Amino acid sequence: MILAFDLFEPYGFQFFQHGIIVATIAGALCGLLGVFVVLRGMSYIGHGLSHAVFGGAAASAVIGINFFIGAGIWGIISGVLIARVARRRVLGADAAIGVVTTASFALGLALMNRYGQASKSIEAVLFGSVLGVKVADIVAVSLVAVFALAVIVVWYRKLLFSTFDPDVAQVSGVNVSVVEVVLLSLLSLTILVTMRVIGTLLISALLVIPAAAARMTTNSFSKLLWISPLIGAVTCFVGMNLSYHLDTSASATIILLDALVFIVVYTVAGTRNRMKMASLGHV
């Protein structure tokens, strides 16, 4: 009975209830979009956009406008700018990300140093803060999750073709540029609504690790779209509980748990492949 009481103790606090709901939905959302991030080799974009959104968040805190409006607009504009610069092929995508995102991040740091009153909220954006999660955050994460799911269901074939063979998709009538902009916008919105719990410094890991682990379990695109969100949701749920009982950072605990899952899957997958190769060698 004591153990059961200890396990359920954090659920008596409203901040934890809000935090675990947001974290679980955020984990599923990041896992879902992470499939496209991993398959398209866009891990650097997820990392870059998280830094770009930080600039918008800092500006919002200083100016005093709504956090979601300021940071959201900034993130979407950054994503579109990256896509446009990279598409012109004058600069590579990595260079475009370096220019746009580092400038945004530097601006955020400058604003934080200049205006001390905004530093507390900006630090929460950087590292995440489960204490800052409100009902509005739950609604925002849920709306973005539903929107992302709707886009993927409606555009399933377009996303499938443009992910694995963009040239063929373009010839087949799929506007690959539009698909890319939509994905980048979804990534920006996802980073925006999940940074309260995870923080911009670690959000890219939540976008990559669950999808990377899921990728080692199957070659099916459709299966990836539910295995990766499942890993993201479960690790966020368990990580939130562990962080309370271990008195550790929620974001750090979640990412470490994701990394542990990745290591286990990687080890099992590697052992299975070696066994297959050994069996083929005896044939």
C-alpha cells in the first residue's frame, strides 16, 4: 500500500497532472513528425528550428506579446526561409540553417542579457519547466497533434512519395516544395508547443530518438507512423513519473530514457542481424 501511495503521490498535484498530459501528447506528436525528420535526413533542421524558435520566444517575452503568437510566427518564418535558401542551391541546407538559426539564437541571448525581467521565462524555454505547464498548453499541444495527424492522413501518399523519391513525386504531380514547407511549419509548431516541458535545447532529441529506434524495428512506413509515436508517448509518460521520484529534470529524464530505449533496440537489432548473417553462412 505504501508503494502504491508513493507511485501515485505526484498525481495529487495539479501541476503534475497538467505536465504528464502535455508530455505524453508531446511525445506522441514528436514521435510522429520524427518519422519524417529521420527518413528525410532532417535531424539538423529539427535542431536548428528549436534554436530559431528560442529567438522568437525571447522577443515575445521582452515585447510582452503572447508567447505562442510571437515564437510561432518566428519559427514558421525561419522554417520557410531555410527551405527557400536551400532550394536555390546557392547555399546548402546546412549553411542556410546555420545562418538563420544561429542568428535567431544569438538574438535571443542578447535580449535575455539586455532585459533581465524576461530571463526567467526564457530559461524555462531553454530547459523546459513542468511547473509552467497550464491548461492552455494542453489545448495547444492537443490542437497541433490533431492537425498534424489530419495532415498526415490526408496527404499520406504525397508524404510517402516525396519522402522516399521526391523527383518521381514531382513528376507525378506532387508539389514537393509545398509538402516541404508544410512539414517545416508543422515542425515549428511542434517545437513551439512542446518546449514548455522539454525545452529548446533537448527538443531535437525527442524528434529524432523515438523515430530512430522505431526505424530499427521495421522497414514499413505505415508501421513507423504508429511505433515511433508510441515510443515517444510511453517514454515521456514514464520519464515524467521517474523525474518526480528521482527529483531530476523532467526533460533530461525523458531524453535519457529515450536514449536507453534506443540503446536496447540497437543492441537487440544488432544481435538479430548477426544471427541472421551467421545462419546464412551455414547454409
